[in-house]
Amino acid sequence: MTTAAILALFAGALAWPVPRVLAVAHWPSRCPRSAIVLWQAVGLAGGVSALLAVIAFTFAPLSANLPVGVRDHADHLAAGEPLAGLGWINVIGLGVASALTARLFGVLALSTSRTLRERRRHRHLVDLAGHDHGTHPRSSTAADTGAARDGAASGEVPCGLCEHAERVRRHGRLRVLDHPVAVAYCLPGMRHTRVVVSRGLLTVLTSDELAAVLAHEEAHARGRHDLVIQPFVAWQETFPFLRPAREATAAVSLLVEMLADDAAARRTSGQTLARALARLGVARSPVPVGAVGITGMPQQGATAQGRSPHSVRGSQNRRARADNRTDGTRRGRLAELTRPPAHAPVIARISRLLDPSPSAPLWAHVTIYLTAACVCAFPVFVLLAT
């Protein structure tokens, strides 16, 4: 029972107070990669500890040592007596452990399958509706705007798009949608990555800003940042009633965007990317489900940010219906809009790019990695020590 109690307390700490503290901390923005590793360690160790705690409680009557208890239970199964030595409360614990395991892995599998399906469908749509960067048709208005901004001749594709198209091609294909809404996002994949930009983006951004945006999306494609976020999305869907699960998904999504921002800033300029983010953040560019956009991952259940540019009209209708909510809900929305700028992910990223803090020293990274290793090793230590 001691093993079960220790693991349960550890799992509870990793499920509530630790994520809440990490979500509001300021230091992760100075070392986003190390912070992501710590977040992954917290999520993995928390899930493993919760399962081991229930299993240890279930097999406690068989042996005080969990591995021995599991071995004895396996012997009973082989002898045709699966419930031998277990009381009714232990049988309930075994059912809870089975249900929790099925819930965790089932939601992860369903969420991943749904994301891959939506991503594959949208990839097919952009292949049908989009154009390669060299054959993208531009209207006279777009051409005039591009000429005014970039000094290019009428009808030419912005030079920033041409210069960075070859870099994007190393990890996938660059597609241009003939749509007036300024949007840029990445549909990641093993062999079928798509970086998508719209005609509206080409008219809104200057050549250097466009190059920074493409470098940002290329970083998403190269780093497969979608694989980093997906387990946290599954955790949020598994426990939608837990606020720390939502905060963890938002925090990791922001850290992933900061990683891509850093990669783009090294290749172009932090101020240039900040200007592009300011333009796109004000425009509230829609991002389809399963994609990683310049303004961040779409939230689950979102409206405009959870659809492609082709469903903007439907999103506007849903927003119009949402405006008819009760006064209390309106006050809640107003309070959310009037939060400090640090709570707005895009604004926080712009501030970070315009006024970068000194990078964390090497000892800080080492400390974070050692902490992540200790968090992951603690359940194993408990099993061996008790």
C-alpha cells in the first residue's frame, strides 16, 4: 500500500500543481526546447505513475513488492484463477486500471487518427485548389500591391517566395491558394508535407516578412512539431475537465511556436518576423485542424481558427450566433479580452522577438534536463525501493 500511496501522490502532483506552476512561469520562454522536454517528462511520468499506483493497490494483497505481485497474478491467470487472493475492492481497482489504460491509449489513438485523417483530406484539397509558387495567378490588384511593396513588376511572384521555395521543397511542397485572406500554415507529414500560403498573404507582407514566415513554417516541417503537441492534445481530450490539461496544451503549443520563431529569426530577423506576426495576428488568420500555423495551433472546438479559409463564412455565422449569449458570458469574454498582454500568445511572441531576453546559461539547460530525467526515473525508483 505504501508504493500505491507514494505513486498516487506523485501522479496527483504532476497532474495539477506542477502543470499550473509551469504554465505561468516566465523562464520557459528563454529555453523553449528544454522546457518542452520537461513538459514531456511531466506528462509521461504522471500517466505512468497513475497507472502504477492503481496496479500496486490492486495487487497489494498478493505481495508488498509490485513486480512480485504482478508475477503472482500472472501465475494465477495461468492456473485459471484470475481473482485468487484479491478482495472485491482490489477487483474494482483492477477494473479501474484497465479502464484508465484503455481511456488513455484509446483517446490517443482516436485523436491521432482523426488528426491524420483531417490533415490528409486538407492536403488533398490544397493540392487541388492550390498552385505551385511559380504558377500562382495574381490579380492586377495583388500585382500592384506587390509592386508597391516589393518593387516587383506587375504579375511577378514576390522574390521572397521564390528564394525560399527551394528550402521548403526539401521538406515538402509549397502551395499557394488563390484566396484573399492572409494565411500561412504547415501540414506536416513524413513524405507529404505542405506549406500553404494564400494570395492575401502575398499582398499583405513585404518580401522579407514573407521570407521570415516561410522560414517559420519550414522550421515546423523540419522539426515535426506536430508530434510534440499531439500527446498533450490527447491528454486534454482524455481529461477535458482538468484545467491543467488545457493549460499544458496551450503552454507547449506556445513553446513550439517560439522554437520556430527562433529558427526563423536566426535565418532572417526577429524584428521582421515580429512585423509579420503583428499583421497576421491582427488579421486572425484561420488555421485548419491538424495544421501548425504562424499564429499557433488551432484550439480544439475553435471556430475561425479551426477551419480552412474556404469556411470563413460559416465561421462568421457561428460568431454571429455566439454574440447572442447571456450577459454573464459576455462579461466573461470581455474579461478575457482585457487580460494583460502576457496572456495573449501572439503578443507574447512579438514582445519576445522585439526585446529578446538573454539566452539561458548552459547550467540552466543541464539542470532542466536533469530534472526531467529525475521526474521520469522516480516511479522506477519507488518500485525498486519499496
